[in-house]
Amino acid sequence: MPRELQPVLDAIGGFFGSPIVQLFIQGVVLLFIVLWFASAYWAFRDMQQRSDNPVMPYLAAAFIIVFTPAFFLIALLVYRIVRPHEKIGEVYERNLAEAAMLAEIESIPHCPTCDRRVHEEWIICPECRTRLKRVCPNCNKLVGTDWTICAWCGRDFERREALATIQSIPSKRPAHDEPTVTEVPALPEPAQPSLRAAGGDPRSSARQPSQRSASSGSRISSPAPDPLADG
């Protein structure tokens, strides 16, 4: 070693050998060690927020610790490159936004046949003439074609349609319910008393024989009057 550099080296050695410089160096080393463990803990917590796998946070922390305090900065750089880019909360918010967008798109009424965008108050699709809604006969408001009851007035469509179907079927009475008519033979006409005297009983002339009943086998609704009932 040349003699000209010896004083410089002695000065540098004396500088680093002083107690203050030694304390400063020890502080820097301690700071690096603290940053080393803090980086490992940060990688552990960061991986917990980015992965559902319970093993991945421990692997991330071990990866930082393996690089020792001298090279943990390189480990941090590598970790930031290979870690998942989105956190679990960010993925959840993105999924919620996509679901809300899909729900908004689905809320827009479309024709079930031609998938054309239609108005809420349309009854028939103008493109394919598909029935979209119907009018309630009770309150005259639009209801869905698949509704079984009107949400506005409470009319029960299934019950009304069932009653209308039953009323449209012609009723047939069974044969045993029909009234039967019994054929009653005609009664013989009672004999008339003979008038002997010329000036006989004047009441006899007033009596007129009852009209004969219809031919034998006719229907009798009431018995024939007796001509002798007044005597």
C-alpha cells in the first residue's frame, strides 16, 4: 500500500471507530431490521386483503424474511410485481356494480319473443304482435298476462275464468229428475135420472149433464163434477 494513502485510511478508520459513529451505524442496522420485519408484516396483511387462500399471507411474509435485511427491498419489489392487482373488497364492489348494471338492463321492458325494447304501457308488441299485457275488466288498468289477481283492485282472474267456463257448459238434467205424467183412464159418465111428470122438478131442467171427458186414455187433471151434487 502506498504511504500517501495511509493517512487517509487512518482518518477513515478513526472516524468509524469513534463511539458516535458506531452508535449511528448500530441505529441504521436496527432501523433496517425493523423495516425488514415491518415489510414482512405488511406483505402478510396485504395478501390477506387480496386472497382468500389462508396460506398465501404466510408465504408472502416468509418470502420477505428470506431476503434478510440487506435485500428485503428487492423482495418488496418482487412481491409488488407478483401480488394480485385487486383486493377482495375491490372485486366485491366490481361484482356489485356489474350486478347492478345487469339488473338495470333487465328492468328495461323487452318483448319476450323478438327481444325488442318496448314501452311499459304497451299491450301488444308492434314488431311481432306478441301479447305483452292485458286490461283488467274491473278497474281498466294494465296487468301482466301471467297475473292471477289484479294488484290494483284485487279481482281474481282464475276464479272469474273458472266461473265463466262453468256457465258456458250447457246443463243437462238427468232423466230421473224429469216430471212424469201418469195416464189415467177416463171415468164413466154417471147415469141421469128420468123425469116422469110433465111438470117435473124444475131444478132438473136446470141440470145439464157434464161434458164428457176426452177419449179414453187422455190425461185427467181434475175429477168430473157430479150432476147429482146439487140434489
